[in-house]
Amino acid sequence: MSTKDAAWHDRMYNNRALVPDFADHFAHWQNASTQAREQLKGHLDLPYGDGLGETLDIFPAAQPNAPVVIFIHGGYWRSLDKSDHSFVAPALHDMGACVVVVNYALCPGTPEQPVTIPDIALQMAKATAWVWRHIAEHGGDRNNISAIGHSAGGHLAAMLLGCNWKKVGRDLPAGLVRKALSISGLFDLEPIRKTAFVQGDLRLTPAQVRMTSPAKWQRPRQGVLYTVAGGDESPEFLRHNRLIHQAWGPKTVPVCEDLAGLHHFSIVTDLTRPGTRLHALAQQLIAA
């Protein structure tokens, strides 16, 4: 058995090293995102707060009172941007959803304004609260909000399902987010704390790991989480996918699947392709 040293953690979690043509996937996302913004004519860079990175894009649905999907991008909490992920909006829009693509501050921030994963989690709660309060102005049904996220975004989407909304705002309903889809998500951040190539930016502490690891939480009292990972991802990403299913149980996590032939980056593109399993799962979740 391999010793779980720094080299092992790097092999398990460095997806860019595991997918040599990752830059081609990023280029496709950026090009498709530019086209999506031109096609859908959304409302871009709306502030949900006055903090670093606190903006979002809204792509309204064709019909009023539409289900709402909040999409949270990945990048190990330290890279990428909502503008790289507008490409998910057309497919979700075609499902009848009002699509919100959110931004957040990136770790490590600056010496004057350091950024931690707990900070980002609070930003996502803040963004979601903003959506609940304002999405009706853009044709969305605030009582039907789903969260979808990839990688670090999948982790953050799961956190929204377990959020104590009354602590975020007294006007917010307890079950503000009842549906989430985590794509290649991470649910126990202890191994990430031991992964050198990201820990330099994330600066995770043991206390932060306990606070922001959904697999260490009690099962949410309501709502469902669908989890998927690419069948070609590292053993650790496949383990995380099973881990949250084991921790929260099949009632809360009724879907836990490894999708054959997909890796950490191609799986996101599969979300946008009608006829794929992931596209069907997203459609099922939105309609639930």
C-alpha cells in the first residue's frame, strides 16, 4: 500500500496533472461561455454584497416563476471565475431554469484581506440569500432553488444544503435550498490540508476542516443531494463521492454515481449535453 505522503496526496488531488489536456477543456469553457453570454443576454456582475468577488450573473428563464439553479464553479477555492462557467447556462436554461452563476473571493486573498474556505462558504450563503430575496424580479421562483457545483463548487453546494439559514438572516426559510447536485465534490477537507500544492493558498487549519467538511456533519434534516464523479477520476475523488453517501445516508443522498469514461474536467461539459446521464440527473433534480 502506498504511504499517504505529500507525493501521494499530490497524485490523488492534482487534477491538472492527471488530465494533460486540461487547458483545452478550459479553452472550450471560455469560448462556450462567451457564446452563452451573447446568446442569453443575461444580467451580468450584479452585486450580492460589497465584499471581494461578491457578484453574480443571472440568465432569466423564458417563462415566469421558473425554477432557479445556482451554479458554483470549481478551482480548488483559489482559481477560475464565474465568467469561465457561463457555458452551463444554455443547457439549464433549456430545462426551463432561471440560472444564476455566482462568484466568490479566492484563497489566499491578500495580506490585508485574507480569504479562507469558511469565508467562501459564508459568501455562498450570502449569495443564496440574495437570490431568495431578489430572484422574483428576474422571473425566478424563490421557493424552488437548486444548487449545482463542480469540484470545490460541489463542496460548497453540499454546504448550502446543510446551512442554518436562520443564522444567515431571520427572514430566510429553514429549507431555502432543498436540492443540490455535487459534481466531483470534496466532502472531507482533511486530505486537502495535507496536499501541498493547494495548502499553500488554502492555509486550512484543523478547526476549519471540522467546520467545512460536510461528511463530518449531521445529515441535513431536509433536502436531497445528488453526487456524481467521473469514472476516470482519481481513487480519492471516487472515495469522496461514496463518503458523503455513507455519511448522510441514501435518504438524503439518493443518487451517488461514478460516470464511466469521464474525468474531472470532461464531466462538467457532460452536464451541458442532452442525452447524457448527468444532463438527465440535473433535469430530474430541477423538476423535483
